[in-house]
Amino acid sequence: MKERLVSLQNAALAELEDVANPQELNEVRVQYLGKKGALTEILRGMGQLSAEERPVIGQLANDVRAAIEGALAELQTKFDAEETNRRLAQEKIDVTLAGRAPETGTLHPLNWVIQQVEDIFVGMGYIVAEGPEVERDYYNFEALNLPKNHPARDMQDSFYITDEILLRTHTSPVQVRTMEKMHGEVPVKIICPGKVYRRDNDDATHSHMFTQIEGLVIDKNVRMSDLKGTLLQFVQEMFGPETQIRLRPSFFPFTEPSAEVDVTCCMCKGNGCRVCKQSGWLEILGSGMVHPRVLEMAGYDPNEYTGFAFGMGVERIAMLKYGVDDIRHFYTNDLRFLRQFAHD
Amino acid sequence: MNVSFQWLQDYVDLNGVDPKELAEKITRSGIEVDSVKARSEGISGVVIGHVVEREKHPDADKLSVTKVDVGGPELLQIVCGASNVAAGQNVPIAMIGAVLPGDFKIKKSKLRGVESQGMICSANELGIPEKFLSKTQKEGILVLPADAPIGSDALEYLGLNDQVLEFDLTPNRSDCLSMWGCAFEVAALLEKPVKLPHVVIHEDTTERASDLIQVSIEDAAPCLHYSARIIRDVVVKPSPQWMQNRLVAAGIRPISNVVDITNYVLLEYGQPLHAFDLSKLKHGEINVRYARSGEAFVTLDGVTRELDESMMVISDGFDAVALGGVMGGQDTEVNESTNQILLESARFDGGTVRLTSKKLGLRSESSVRFEKEVDPARVRLALDRAAALLAQYAGGRVISGVVETFKDENDRVLADVDSARRIHISNEKINLTLGTNLSSDEIAVIWSRLQFKAELHGEHWEVCVPSRRNDIRLAIDLIEEVARLYGYDRIPTSFIVGKTTTGALTNEQIIRRRLRGQLAAQGWHEVLTYSLTEPKTMQAFPVAGKHGVVTLAMPMSEERSVLRHSIIPALIEAAQYNRNRQLDDVRIFEVGHVFLGTENANNALPNEQLMLGLLWTGSKSPRHWSGKPQAIDFFDFKGQLETLFEKLGLTGLIWESSVREGFHPGRTAQVSVKIGEGVDVLGTIGQLHPDQQRAMDLSDTYVAELSVSVVVEAARRGVQFQALPKYPAISRDMALVLDRSVSVDTVIRETKALVGDLVESIRVFDVYEDEKLGRDKRSVAFSLLYRVPERTLTDEEVSQRHFGMVEKLNERFGAVLRA
């Protein structure tokens, strides 16, 4: 029996030397180690062995099996490696081809700017107030110290629907409505974004519909220096920590003193360039201390309370921030324009 | 207001002041100076010459050969092409080496064989714009007055060596619509005194104006002060050159001495004046009254205007002779034959003038000033100034006395030169408002720069504001003056001291941001379109409410005449725009207001609703090398919305087949959402009607319009954790043959009602249509997952419920289990 086992091992190992592929390997495995294989066949005779012989032969049989299995495994590994190599060669792709990217969507740049401005002011303790785009003459003009036939109404030629109802020319009516709702409570700290309308012919710098953001603060002891501090903080967050502001006296019927606010040109950092017409400054905001008449009409005693207000054109800021040269781009909705704002 | 630098020097010492630096200073303290222009930009080497001889050119009919005296030792021979050149004229000569606008250099030359040593210039060649020239000046060389000094600099003579500052005045600073006002402003900035004109009138006391003319204001007419003088023996001729120069610098065309003087004083004092030809005032009377309805009147510009009862006219007792404060009449106009005039200086109500000028579309230098209210104290001063100038430059004889009348006693008081407003203000108020720490001394300096008289009583000022500063009426107006003269730059920077507030977005604002952000994340592009649109495009998507569209009273164009009641047409327009540029895949959305008319449109605001509009056309994903692009269908579109709704926490959505104008009747759904006990309609989603698509040249296009307020109401934020299932589920599939008219949603809802307590989810995994199933039949395969949270279900109980349910579906819908 011992001899049979040894010769079986030799035969198996010899046969394995000629094995060329996994199928043949399997045939050899079945032939020698299968349920009906040669080794099983031999081991069936184990019963006839003596008690002394049995462990010896048993041990030998295990060694034979291990030797054959070892050889089989070695070949299997080799064939597996070959198979893997073949697959890898086959499966090579050109990784430089484009991926299957879903379309990247975008937020409209104007809304994106509004969002940034809102976030800065929310961080400073403001809430965002909104109101109707079609307004009453009272809220749009009268309550803002612009009585009927006031010459300053010419500054904002408007679209009327009836004598008393018009498309708002600024977001200031939201301020009036908010003050009314507060019934004289303070502090008022709001920021009001929204669409506004003026009788302008659309061209590269004018749009009959455009977007504004205004802010309003009312409290005891609000000073013009607070307005300066607030605006400085805002522009530094919006345009970078080096940004400075410059106030110039101006006129708005609803504020006094009033100021136009220039900021350091974001293109040239104040050195002078084409965009700022070599001045180093860009005009981006109108502002001022809330006019006592406006406070009074909204139910605040101007002797007790003061406030400041400011407003900016969103298009203007977006044009400066992104270098857009024509305001109409914002309303034409050319996908090639919109897609550029995917990564702002 | 165009301010001549040279003219300004009459009132304020500007020695050593650079016009550009002055402009910057003015801009930084409240009046924006838009430009500083040198009138002689690009011109040099032009002198005044005298034409001594003029001969015809031997070889050219249209040319003349002249001999010109330019004050040098020899006469210059100059060839000239102008037809009006003649011997004896004084003319501007561009000498050899001179430069004219457009970098035109004058060289010695030969014209048709005759040498020319320079050029005789037209006004236009000297850079004087055509609109300031008379007809003859436009056609030929500029003929200068006989007293023009020969050999001297023509630019200086013509005032072209001047600089003009263009003031962009805000409505409150109408005081600077006059040189007078500008002088005070500049003087305050430079801390210098103001020199005002010294007016002396030599009246002819042999006659009294009040004997010659009566002046009256009809009770209600909005004329506050009317004053007049009579000047006889005027000789109408051109005004002196210096005056013409100043008018041109300010932007007014010189006409004649009389008219020019009224305009000159208008510019100088800011007080409009009018000169009537006295002999044409038929009734020896001036009466200010309202116009009669339909009254016709021919203004100076020759246009016949129809007046109404809101307008004010000056009449001669019968007929209108001027449109008060706006324009004079043709019939009483001063011309060459005029020899006596009635000079008017009045104060008309600004509102009335503004309304008249607006109604007639007629703005004039006068109306612009009256609209903003003129200084009551300057009415008579201006009258006297003009009378003195008429005596000096038109040879006039000023008849003694001013004829005047006032609307009421208060107006008479206001006309008194000394009447000033008194305003009280404390140092504390100034400093608290500005955040400054100014002392009484610092503030006193500012009052004195403004030339406001002020008295300090302890910490309180009493400030006398002269009537020239009409804009200063309240304490806050004085604070602004302090701020701007102190310098906005010097106001410190501080932070609000009051109570700290928490800033936050409202729930609605957060959800709106999520909605927009989510759509962008899903590959949608946000657009913004105009609210104003044309009625035609709106008609394809009729307004749902019965009160119709909101229309502008006076639109600028038909294109922008109504407010949109739907966002969809604008999205279609945007899609077309992109398709026309080979951008075929368009996936856009907008969150914006639509406007619905209300019953009481005259008094009520329209119903403004915030809507989400979406449009998708083209293919599912960008074209890729790995395969053909796949066109989108309804379910791609719906899936996008389902993802959005899930992200926003909307549940209990109900989709129903729907018909809406402009939409494909078989591919349109109304989607609603359960809110509390009720159901609210979110909106419509569907394919555009094929007719629409054809008309717009679009391929299959899907659109939706949803109410943002309903989305906000239905949206849920925050999460409540649900325990994970502990027990296994049992899955059962069923394929039902159904009538096509039975919607899957109905079946699912019925199924849920029948087995709801056991079933965890129901999903459709196949829809199959085949003739063999029968006409109008289809097979829908459902996969049901049965599970309860508290125990393992047995096969038997699931089967019992499942098949029981199938039987009920059969009864309810005739649904047959497909073999």
C-alpha cells in the first residue's frame, strides 16, 4: 500500500507538470483527489491494515495528499495570476476620456450676491424683511418724505397702475411697512432685498427692472458714525479686509444727512484703473440718517430715536465683483453666462 | 448747471485756485461736479484781425483774397471761402502755427495759386457748438463787433479761455441754479467772502410806472409775488460779447440784448425774468389768472398750446400773454422793432409750474427754477439788476417805480431781504447725531463759512438761515450742513451701542433658499426674467383668476405693458433664446412673483404670489462619447420634482391628470399636497402643448409652475428618528390587468387603504401594454413589502390579506391578476 501511495504521488506530480490550463488542472484534481479519485480508492483498503500499520499509512496518505494539493495550489496560483494579467490587459481603458458628469446647476449671480449680503447682515444681527413689488404711492413715496408733486420724484420715474398704485421704485417701502408693524418698538435692524422698477430704457447700464438691497436701523442714539462703522464692516466682509470706504454728501429725500458711499476699487485695490476711471474708488451705496419726518410718519419720535438707512444696487455689485460689462446679461439668461457662476 | 470759472471769479476770489481741484472739493462736499471742460480745448494761436481789403480770387469764384490787419507791421494775405467775408469786418484769424479743434494745424499754403497766411475762422471752427449760433454765424465766418481789439487774443475775447464746471445738482440744491448760489457754496468751501453785484438804477422820475400799468393777481391764482418795471427807449441789438460768452458757457443761446439780459440775470440770480413788448400789451394791465379750459395760446417757440384750468397765465386783461413761469407768448415777444418793454420778475407756485410744464411737455430754464421755488427775497433784486443792465446795454430809460402785488401779506414779508428763518439747534444734538465731539467754536466757524448769522445761548444755537437756502428748514438740515463742511471723512467710525439682536432668516426664507439650492444641485440653472411683459405672450397661459391681468397706466412699450401672471412664457422665451444659439439642453427655473388682478383693482394691490417656474427641454444629460443622448420624458421631469419634494420634506403628494390651457392634455398633472386636514394645490406640471411647441420651434418641452407658499407650508424641517425594522419583511408581487383609464395612483391608494396596516411599501416595477391584453388595457406590476414593526408576519396571514385585497381590487376596478 505504501508503494501504491508513493507511486500515486509521483504519477500525480508528473501529470501536473504537463497541465496547461485550469480545466486540465481540475481534471487532475478530480482524478487523484476527487470523491471517486485514485487516493480515495487506495484509502478504501485502510480497513484491512493492522493497527500498527494504520497510523503509519494514514500519515503517509496525508503527506501524499498534502504534496498533491500543494502542487495543485501552486499551479492554481500561477493560472490565477495569468488570468488576472489577461483580464487587466483586456480591461485597460483610456482614463482621459470624459466622465459621465451630470449637469452642474447654478444659482443666478444676482441672487447669489443677495444671499452673501444677507448673510453678512444676518451675522450682524439683522433680519431679512420683504414686501410687495406693487406698492401704494404712500409707502413708496409719501411716507418717505416724498409728497405728491415733490420735485425729487423726478429722480425715480415710475410705472403707475392707477393714481395710487405703482411698481415700487426702491425697496424702501419695505422699511416703512416694517416700521409700521413694529409700532414704535426698537431696535429695528432689517435688510430688504428685492426687485424694483423704473422707467428706464434698457441698455448696457440701465434696466427697467433691477434689484436692490436696503438696510435700516432704528434705535436710541444711533449716530452717523455707527453708519460708517456698519458699512465699513460690511464692505470688508464683502470685498476683502483691505477695503476702505469714503462718504460724500448727497441727497435723498428720506435721509439726512445723506451720503454716497465709495469703496476702494476692487479691481485695482485703489491704485486707479479703467473700471474706477483712475479714481481708485467705486460708488456702490447710498446712505444716510433716517429723515425725522420719515421717523415721525412711521410712529417714531425723532427726538427720542434716530436711525440710519443704506441701499445698494445688486447688479452694480455683481458687475463689479464678476467683471460683467452689460447689465442685460442678468436678464437674458444665456446658459453660457449662467454656467460661469457654477463655482463662485 | 454749467458754471463758468471766469464768471464765478466776479463773486469769489479764485486767485491761485485750480478749477479741477475746486471741482473735487465741491464734489466731496455735496454737489457732484460731473466735468471740468476747458472751452478752448485744442485751440491756440487765434487773434482778432480786421479785414482791410477783400478781392475776388482770380481763379476761383467762391474764394476771396483778403488783406487782414492783425496788429502787426504788415497786413496778412488770407484766402477765405466764406461768402459773408467783407472788408471792414473784425474776424478771428488762425495764424500760421495756430491749432484748431481736431488737431488741425494752420500752415502757410497756396489756394488755387494764391498764397494764404492763415485762416479766417467760423464760430464752429473755434469749437462753439452750432446750437449757440445764429443762422448767419452758422453759414460763414464769425464776424466780431466793431470794437473788438485788433491783434489781441480772440480766445480771450470770446471767453474761450474759460473753464466750465458742470454741476449735477440734487433736487434740494436748487440754490445753486444761480451763480449767486454757487458763489456762496464755493465761498463756504474756500472760506472766502462773497462779492455781490452792486446795482444802481437811475430812474426817470418824469413818469411813474404805476400810472402806466396795473398789476393784479386773481384771487386763487398761484402767483405769490408779481413785480414789474417799465423801460422805454430800448434799442434791440446784440448784447455785449462778454455777456454772450457767459451765456454760451452756461448753455444758453444769445439772441438779443433784451433777451440776453433776462437770461443773464436768470443765471446770475436764479430768478427767471420775462420781457414783454409793452406796446403789444393792449390794455395797460397785467392780470395773473388760471387759464380757461381749452384756451389756446401760442408760445414763443411758435407752438399753439391748448391750456386747461390747472395752468396759470399772465394776461393783458383779456388775452394770455405768457404761460406763467414756463414760457412767454409769441404775440408780445420782443423783437428788433421793440422800443419799450415791461419787465416781469415774479414768484410763481412751484407745483403749478411743474404740473403745467409736465402736461405740456415744455421745460424751460424758467420752469426748472420755479419748480424748485425761487428765493422770495431775490424777485425784486433781480428786477432791478436787469433794469440796470437794460439801461446800460440797451440804452433803456427806466421809468420810476416798481409795480408789484403779492398773493398775501406773508408773501410780502418773505420778499423782504432780511427775512430769514430761525432754527434752533444744540451742540449736543449735532454731536449725538453725527457721533462727533465738536466744540461751539468749531461749529461757529461752520456757520460763518456758510454766512449764516448764529447766536449761541449756552449750548444752544439760534441760526438765521437766509432765504437763498430754501432747503434748510429743520434742525437736521443744519446738522447736514455742519457734517458736510466739517467733512464726512472726519466723522469717526463706531458701532451701534443699543441692545444686541439675533439675526436670522425666517422659516420661509430658509426653505426658499433650500429649494433653490437643491434645484441647482440637481443640475438646474436659476434664471431671472422681467415681470413686465406683453399681453400677447400671456394669452397662451390665461390667468386663472377672474379679474384679469394687471396693466400699466402708461407703459413705455407694448412689450412691457402688463405684469405677468405666469412665469412660464418668460421661461419659454429663455429656452428659445438658448436654442437659437445651439444650446439645446435647457434646464432652468425661476422663483419670482406673478401678479393677479383683484376685484377692486383701483384701490387694492394686486394679488402677488411667489411661484416656482421650471422648464426642461432637450436631453437627460449632456452628450457623451459613450452613447446617444436620450430625450427627456415626463417621468424624468416628474422625478426631478419628486427628488426636490423629498429634500424639502413634502409628503402626501397627490398627482392627478389635469387639463390646463397651453399644456399637452394627456401629459399634464396637477400636484397637490396634504396640509393638516386639507389638501392644497401645489401647481401644474406637464408637457407644453404640441401646438405651442411647434409655434415656439421647440422639441418636447416640460414645464411646471408651483406655488412657493404652498411648498413652504407643506415643507418640513427637522428629523424625527424612526426605529429600524427588527423583523423580516415578506415581499409579494402582483401584476394586474387594468383599464388604461384607471390611474396607478388610485390603485395604490386603494391598495393602501385595504392592506395599509400590514404593508410597508408599494412600488410599481413594470407597466406593459399589448393588444393581447385587450383594447385600452394594460398590465401594471406592483411589488408589495409586508411588514409590521412588532413581530414577524406569517406567510398565511400575508397571503390571506394579499389575495383578499386583490379580490377587492377586482370588484373596484375590474383588475384581473395576470397569469
